[in-house]
Amino acid sequence: MRYEHKGLGLSVDLPELSQRQLEAYFAGLREAEVDPAKLSSVEYMVAAAREAAKLGWLNGVGDVGELPPKHVRWLSGRISAHISEALTIPPEGAGRRPTTRRAAHRRPGN
């Protein structure tokens, strides 16, 4: 999915995530000892963006550590929202056309 922030002049194409990709992302954060409770928000945001870049999710962005902090903050937010969207279960029946039994049983002229 493509995310763009015109004011920052920044865009990123994040992949449609598989379970395997999510597991690799969170395993990488654990391996790097990224604990949101022990890090400042700035440290956590850059760690999240670095892990996504390491996994190839941020093609074309370059070295995360060399980006302006506001770019890293935006990227981290997009990564978080993208993961949240991948885990969201749509409401039951979403995307289906509503059907009614009565309409199926009507006779022409009634």
C-alpha cells in the first residue's frame, strides 16, 4: 500500500503483509531488545523504522538514521498503522451484497 505525505515530500510503498513477515518484524525487534517500556519514543520510532527497512519494507527510503526525525516519526506511524490494518478483521458480511429472501420469491407483476 502506498502512503504519501506531500508536506514532507515523502512516500513509501509498504507490502501487503503476511503472517511470516509480521513474525519476522516482531522477532527482529525482540532480538534488537527493542522494548517500548525502556526506550524513549524517538528511540522506539527509529528502531521500528530500521527493522522495517532491514526486512525490505521501506525500499527507496535510504538509511533511516540519516533521515530527519520528522520523517522517521511519519514512517514509524505508517508502519504501525499498516500492521494494525493487516490485523484488523472486517465486520461480518463486509463486502457482500445485501440479499433479501423476499426479493428472490417475488413473482413478476406482484
